[in-house]
Amino acid sequence: MTTRTGAAVRQRIGYLGAAGLAVALAVPVRAGEFNPLGDGSGASNFDLLRDATTGCENCVPRPPTEWGVSPFVLDWSLALRGAVIESGSGTRYEAIALPSVSLVHRHLRGGYSVGADAELAYRVDGDVRISGLGLEGSADYRIDALTVATLKGTFGLSQDDPDGPGYAPNVKAAPLVASGTGAATLTRDFGPWLVALRGDVARTTHGDTLYDDDSTSSNSFQNLTGAGGGLRLGLRLGPVLTGFLDGEADYELYDEVSPSLLVRLDNLTVAGRSGVTAGFGEVLELEGSLGLGYRDYADAGLTDFAAVLYDAKAVFRPDETVALTGTFSTAISTPGTTSGASAKITYAASGEASYQANSWLKLRGSANWSEAHFWGIAIDEYKWGVGVGADYRLGEHAELTADYDFGRSATTPDPFEDQHRMALGITFRR
């Protein structure tokens, strides 16, 4: 009796011991307690004792991306338009093709993008014109948490409509203009201060003008090479307001002398601006500045001059359906073919509005105005215009477009010239 009872007790103790061990293994180990299976550190972690030449120590690091999403984004579109243009030279009809393509790649420290677009116009009389051709590439790289470097390069070809404003009636083909630019910017954040250092180079060439009798005139005196740099210093004045000072210097070197002034128009132009920017999220963006520009000609026979510089921009997006943009700018540029002038000072304003009425209809409107004064002669140039348009979505990859534009321009003492342009077409997108 005693023997059986002792055996039963020992058996029960064994069961209780096994159950206690199982419970101990299931309960998280407190600091300082022993866990027979190991606590994941030291010699009890077999993963730390394995051969270090195997596994992900030798994997090639790859930037993290969303699952199933390529880091490369390719977009393209092709727009086909039929246009009727009415001006003082008569009515003409054009077929227009507008292809474009872009590739964007983003990585952990920045990214790059390349793009190309063109506007090819074919008139019913058989003339083909490259209204515009553009190539663009840009890259940005974050050197550290506070420093960003950017590079940008562009190349463009353009050719005006010979029947458009500003050309003589006997012009058969306007000159082909080629331009290329390269720019680099280094931006550094110093807490309340923002500093941006930039530099750029540019080259512009002009082809010959062709007349109705097949004679030509050279425009090579407008060919130039430019280089410059600038510095912008910004100070955060509050959560939405930033003040800035901006200074730049640019030098232009012409290939040939001006046929009307008989000297080269080589010059150094310096400009300084001060202004403020304000950002209220994505709803409202404001920027305004006031400054002074001074052009110093290399030839002592040309008169140097100064001009007041006004610049402003406003972007208002109250919701996802409405977008309003307005700009005002001042530019000092070459005088073109205007005889006797050494420079052109242009003040320009523009406005754009768009309204997404619903998922398939978008309405657009625009307006522009400019006034240019030629330095050295009493000639002024005035332009203004308005336009309206609509986009009707046919599906995910196609939409119909309709546009009407009116423009009026004049170069004193000549009278104003009006131009009406109506276009209808379809756009295909990726």
C-alpha cells in the first residue's frame, strides 16, 4: 500500500515537473532568468555563428521600391490638330502634329529625367515647318541631408510662321533658330538661411531668311554665346514667408558686328533683386521681387543703360478642380533684326485658368500682354491676346481638344495686326 502510494506520488511529481517546464518555456523570460532555448543573443543565436561569407552580407544593395512598381516611369502622347488661321495676309489651313515622350527615374538620393517634344506644321500649299523641337534632360542629387545639386540641359529648334505678325509680306520662310543651354545649381540649407549658387552657359544661332524671289539674307549677326552665374540668399521669416536677395551676372559674346551699328553688341549684364515668397500649402503660392539691371557694353561707342526689374508670380489652387496662375516678368534681351537698336527691354504679364467640370470635361482660358522698348531708338512693340479651350475625355488614353486664340500686335509706327486661330483635334496618351 505504501509502495503503490509512493510510486503514484513520484509519477504525479514527474507530470507536474514536465508541465511546469512547458509553461516556463511558453512565458516570456524576464531579465536575468535562464531560458534553455536561448534568448537570441550571444552563442545561443546560431544565425550569428554561421559562415559570414554566405547570405545577404554579399547581396548587391538595391533602392527600396513599391512592390510591383518600376522605378522608371515612361510617358508619351501624340496630339493631332487641324487649324484655321486668319490674319492680314489671308486665311490659311494647317495640319499640326505634337508628339512628346518623357522618361523619369527616381532613386534614394534623387533622380533624373529626359524628355522630347515637337510641333510640326504642314500647310495645304505643301510647306512643312518645324514650329518647335525641344530636348531636355535634368538630374538632381542629394549630397547630404542639407545639400542638393541639380543639372539641367536643353536644346531647341524653332521656326516662326512667315505669315505671322512681324514679318514682311515677301518673306517665304522665317529663319530656323537653334539654341542650347546648360545650367548647374547647388542649394544648401543653413537652418533659417537658404543659399543657392548657380551657373549656366548658352548658345544661340539663327539661319537665313528666305524671300519669295528665292533670295536670302543672313541673320548670323544675332548668333551669340553666353555664360553667367548667380547667387540667391533666402531667409525664413516665418512658417510661410521667406525673404530673399538675388544677384546675377551674364556675359554675351556675338559672332559678328551689328549691320546697323557696325560694332559688336558684346556686353556684361548685372542684375540684383530683392523680394519675398509665401507658401500656404498647395492652395496658394506667391512670389514678388523688385530690382535693377545694368547692361555694360564692351564697345565704348554704345550707350550703357539701366532698367527697373519687376517680377511676380501667383498660383492659386482652392481645390482639385480649379487652378489659377498669374505672372509678371521683366527681361533684357537681344534687339533681333530691329535696325539701330542695341537691346530690347520687355515687360510681360500672363494668366492661365483651368476648371475640371467633371471627370470627362476640362475648360481652359488664358490671357497675355507684353510691352517692349528698344534701347537706342524710338520704337516700341505691343502685344496682347486671349484664348479659350476645352478638353473632352473619350477614355483612359484619348481626348478631344478645341481651342480659339486671338492675338493683336504692333511695332510703332506700323498699325496693329490681328490674328485669329481656331484648332480642333485629338490627343492620345499612354
